[in-house]
Amino acid sequence: MPGIVAHGAYVPRFRLGAETVGWPGSQERAVANFDEDSVTMAVAAGQDCLQNRDRNAIDALFFASSTVPYAEKQGAAIISAALDLRRDIFAADVTDVLRAGTTALRSALDAVAAGSAKQALVVVADSRQGAPRSDTERNSGDGAAAFLVGQDDLAAEFVGSFTLTENMLDNWRSSGDPFVRSWEDRFASEEGLERIVPDAVDGFLAKYQVSLADVARVALYAPDARRHARLVRRLDLNPQQVQDPLFGRLGNTGAPFPLMLLSAALDDVPPGALVLAVSYGDGSDVLAFRTTGLLQPAAAAGGSLSASLASRIVLPTYETYAKWRDVWLTGDAARRPSPSSPSVSAMWRESNKNLRLYAGRCNACGYVQYPPQRVCVNCQAKDDSVSVRLSDRSGEVFTYSMDYIAGAVDTPLVVSVVDFHGGGRLICMLTDRKLDEVCVGMPVEMSFRKLRVVNGIHNYYWKAAPRRFAVEAAVRPGG
């Protein structure tokens, strides 16, 4: 029987909250930085999930999102490169519906059960936008979840699933729409969410002949706290059975929302507990797992959902967020020439260096050099090096500079020189920073980010970010 081997989650560092000037409401929600999107957040969740695990053992990758960057190009291919997965991996995007995350997870479970993959990685991320100061914007959030699926050393065994598919136009976003659209609230709730989800849960209980009393925890999708509470009452769940939906701290993250709650539940329930993940969107998926107790809470490894929520910066003004999302133009833009289109051929040639973040380690003296060169600068050995991955290594800021005239979105642009643990040095931008915390010796980790979008080309690279957790990533010999 397949199941979940490991799981991870990612919550961006920034929040809109009560202290944010111009934010209409007291509730808090997570917001992606200007250089983040569903691909970069999926990579971050995948890194959290794959800590200390053999990436060459993964046979399949499923990327689920309703906000993929490209309309015609596979996001999973970018994520596979950034996570340094094998070239002969099976990869697929699952998109265009809010229950894409549970669909992808079930597809991975089916692939492992059928034997077409021994291990499959599922990454789910979203950054959905509501109209400025709308209910959708207030109740939404940005984030990602990741699950490694296999058959050995399971943290949670797969019990079974039940799915309802029904055409329901309650929330939608057509091609070219910047914001999510919604139909009348009462219709959407009574004929959509509050009818379809209970039918799906009842269908699962009947299919597997279990009662709701047997369920220890339910990770339940709902668009906001009010409708989540109504759905809990409709299902007749007691408070101990309901996984905290984190409204007022995280927000509804879209496709990854029930799976982020599932990740939190797996860290919290005892061995032998039955946990349900319930999604919604043109129907509903119900996935059931029974915990084994083999997996220690992710917080002990420095990467749990709760730890990510605790590491936060509240934006001072709503205007900053609006500028990140191009909701409106703010201030006087720097009068500079438009950026030139990146060279697609150069991006392809330098994929190992830029996406996989490979350095070269000299076999003669052990010196680590980025970017990799034919000649070792330390001992001058020629063509005698091996590739090592720097993306999952931590380090410290050796030196830095601040550029106030670069015309960057996050003025000043902070450029840092990072010294990695285990060797290696890299010049890169510093993101997710507060200016008063930037200093020589600052602990940092690498974060996959979007540099810019020019002519429809999304240009990704790695930046340094303040280390959010105390536990350092292990340095793996040979990358």
C-alpha cells in the first residue's frame, strides 16, 4: 500500500495584517514577495520535503497550481531542474482547478501503487489574486505544500479516496483575468460548497464503511472562516476533529490549502490516527491516511508549517503589496530603458549553473568554486572537478552592498557575497530582508526566485535569504 514518506510546506515571510496601513481588516494573510510565484514557492516546499533524502530515487514529479506562470510551458520542468531531480523523471502539471492539489496527490499514489514509480514527489503552490480590498483578497493567502509518496518507511499509509466531479461555476478566472471572480455568495455556498463537500465525505464513509467518529482530524477546504465554520457544523464535526484552518494567520492558499492543513495535521496527530484531506472545486476529493508514527514532527527539522508561520514580517503599507502585484502604479518609476529579453539559448546552456546551482569541487584539493571552471583557482588542476549542489547549503554573508539607485522594486537592492558551509562563494541578491538585520556574518540560505519577466520569459535564479530556522541543512558529499 502506498503512502506519504515525507512532507513539507512553505509560507512566504511577508504578511498583510492589522499593522499594515491601508489594509482593510484585522486578519492576517501570507503574501508572496515580488520575486515569488507558484513555481518558486513549490521549489521551497519541495526543498523542505526532501531534506536529507536521495533525490535520484524520485521517479515522478507532479506540480499542481491554479496560477501557473506559463500558459504553454511545463512548470514541473523548471521545478525539476531547481530541485536537481533526474533527467529521466516523469513530470506533469495539474492545473486550472482548486482541487488540483489533491488530484496530483492521488495521481502520485496511483502511480506508486501501479508500480510505474517507486517514489513520486507532489508539489502544490498558488498565489491567487482578488480584486483590491475585496473579500477574496482579504481571505486569500499564498503558500505551498509538498509530499513524497512511496511504499517504504511511510509516515502515513494511504487508506483510500472518494471523488465527486460536478460542473459548478461559483469561482472562476478566464484567460487574461487578473483577479478571481465569484458568483452570488448564497448560491455558491448552499448549492456549491455546503452541498458538494458533505456529499463527498458521506460517499467516502459509505465506500470504506467507517464512521465520522473514527476520523481523528479533517483538513477541510473552505474559502473563508465563516464558511469553514458553517461546513464544520454541516458535517457535524467536533472541534477536536477539525484541523485549524489558519484563517487570520495564513489565509486560503487555493490549491495547496487542504494539503498544507494535511501537512500540519500529520505533525500533530498520534500514530494510528485517521486523517482526511478534503478539497473543493468543480467537485470534491477526499483522501484518507493513517499515521504510522515513523515521521518526527517537521518542526524538529526546522521546516514545519507552524515554524514558517512564526517567521514573519508584516508589511508597513498596503501600497507596498500593491506595487509588488502591479495592482496600481505607485510613486515615480525610475526612468530607465526597458530590460532586454534574456537569451533563451544562454538560459539553456547555463541551466546547471543557474537553476540547479552547481558549483565545481576540485578532486585534487577539494576547493569549491562557483561558477565551476575548468581550472581550479586554488591548485591550478585542470579538468579535474565534480559537480556539487549549493542550493540546499546554508552560509553567511561575507560582505554586502546596498544600491539605492538601481530602480529595483525592493529599494535598496542588497547584493551580497555568501560563503557556504562546506566551501564555495557566490555573489547574489539578498531577498526577504529587513534592512536593520543585514550585516556581515548574517546566516542565510538559498531561495529560488524570479528575477524578471520580459517578453513572456520568466527568468529564474537563486537568491540568498535570511535563514528562517535554527537547524542547518546538511551538506551532502557530491551534492
